[in-house]
Amino acid sequence: MEKRVYEVWKGRNNFCLGGRLIFGPDARSILVSASMIIVPVIIFCNFIGKHLLHEFPSYNAGYMIVVAPYLFTIYVLVLLLLTSSRDPGIVPRNLHPPEEELNSVAGGNKTPSIQLPRTKEVVVNGVSVRVKYCDTCMLYRPPRCSHCSICNNCVERFDHHCPWVGQCIGLRNYRFFFLFVSSSTLLCIYVFSMSALYIKILMRDYNGTIWAAMRESPLAVVLMAYCFISLWFVGGLTGFHLYLISSNQTTYENFRYRSDNRMNVYDQGCAGNFREVFCTKIKPSRNKFRAFMQEVHRPPPPATTSRESGGEESGPEDRRVKVEDDMDLGGDLLKVSQRHHDIKDIYSRHHSSSEFDSVLGSDTHDLLNAMNSHVHESRNYAAPMTFV
């Protein structure tokens, strides 16, 4: 049975559901990230949120304190799955180096020792941009594309490889990644603020100090500490990516070219940059992971005749046709040659051989000799083809 593309994929990705979901090699970290979101929310709703139900009696608004974090947690987990399980923008690797570049370098002679140039210039928004050649994927990377050493893939608009989502962040999942990080930040703020509110309520009910309230509900203190520490990570990451989006940069470009002071040819202004990330249609994947291998293989180049290929060896079908034509021509030439010998025998009975030669002429003899040699060549050419 023929294999599908995802079954022979050369990257280090993990596939699920028959190639419908694609994860990075460190996909197990998704379970860690999900547990770091789910466990605090469950603790909050079961041990703290239920005590706040009666603090907002109008229209039973207190129940939203428990329902809201559950719904928001589901939303965050969906964003986590969308970020981790989709193609981030992988560029399909070539089976061979680009032929047009080989032709331009080798001058039409495809020599194995020819080495492709490491870079070439392309024009982006009227500005020349240098792109690099990837030896692993055997292609010139598109602008803003980079090869991830963890996933072993070239990814369009490569931002970084995130170990917390177990996937590269690129052109097709950056939007979901930012929404996941920013939503996690809002969830941390919500749990922290509700836990702090519960501590304040305990201080009011027991007429005590903050220390007495903290002793009354240590879980609220633990949740506040956990959310405070998490805010330094997800909150800082949200702020950093807001800056990157506003300036149309990627994390890779910001760290790699920070000291170069190069002009950003992709900057469309703050509003245009946000619109590009959040309001444009996500491009379809360039990979058909569920397709069979024969569907993605390029068809072989059409066979050329010996005249078109400049003397190169033609295929078996062309050779067979050529032999049949030569054999037919050879039979006719053989009859002409036989007739010539018969005429010569009859003529020699009444005249000398020299007179016969003078009558035919040297040109006629050359023609007959060429005809005889062509017949012998056709026979020799047809001999090895009897096994085809």
C-alpha cells in the first residue's frame, strides 16, 4: 500500500489523526502547559469562587464568578490547540537542488561539483533583500523564512520555536499564539484579582489583619503568588509581542538584526501592521500531508529524440522506431544493390569492367558504397534491440 506524505515526512514533527494534526517534536509540553492553566482554575472555582457567590446577589451575578473562568479556560485551551496542532508555515523541501540555479551557474552543464551560491537577491517592496540557500531543504528560503533546527523545517515568517506549545511559531499560527498568550495573561489577572478580593472579604468578616485573612485561606495566597509569577512571563511576553506587531518584526529578526540598524522593508505603519496580523486571511498550507506520495511527485520530463537532445541517447521507444525505419530503408537499399550487381554481370559479358566503371561514374560508385555501408549499420544497430 502506498504511503502518504506525513508517513515519510523528513521533519521531526509528530502527526495525529492520519496527518490532520501536526505537532512539533516536543509536543508533550502541551500537557504541561494545559495543566498549568487548568489546575489553578479548578482550585479557584472550587475553594474560592464558591465563597463569592453571595457577594453579588443582584441577578445572581455571583455565579458568573465561577462560570466565567471555566468558559475562558476552554477558550484559552482551544487557542493552545490551534497554535500547536497546525502547520506553522512549513516550506516544502525539494527532492533536488533548483535546476534553474544549476543551469545559470553551470552554464547548461549540470556538473555534480557545481556549488550553488549561498545567497541571492530578491526584491521586496522595491528594496533588494538577500535570501539564503538551505542545504537541508535544497531551496532558497523565501524572505523572512528561517530553518528551525528543532523541527528540521524551513518556516515562513519564522518567529521562534516555543517549547511551551511544542511548535514553531510562524506565518500560519502567529495570530493564535498571540491570542493564547494575551488570553492567558487576562486569565491570570482575573484569578489574581478575585483571590485578592476574597482576602479583603475575609478581613472584613473577621475584623482582622491581612495576616489573619491569609491564615484563613492559604489557597488564596498560593493562587495570588502563582498568578503574580506567571504574569511576569505571559504578561511580559504579551507586551513584547505587541511591540513586535506594531513594528512588523519577528522575534528572530529582533534578536538577530537588532545591532544592524537595517531598514524594515515590511513596516506598513502601526495600524497596517496590526491589520496584517489580525485581519488578513490565513494562507492555506503549502503541504498536503494526507496526499499519497505519487500525487506530490513531479512528472518526469518528456523524452526527447536524439536530434533534440543534441546526440544524447534516446529512450527505448525512440530506438525501436529508428531501427524499424532503418530496416525498411535497408531492405530497399539491398534490392538496389542486388540489381546493380545483376546489371554489372550482364554488362561484363559483352564489355570490360573498366568500361562499366566509366559508364557508371565515380559518383554512382560512392553512392552505392554509402548505401551498402548504411545497410550494414542498420543490421548492426538492430542486433542489440532484439532483446527489448
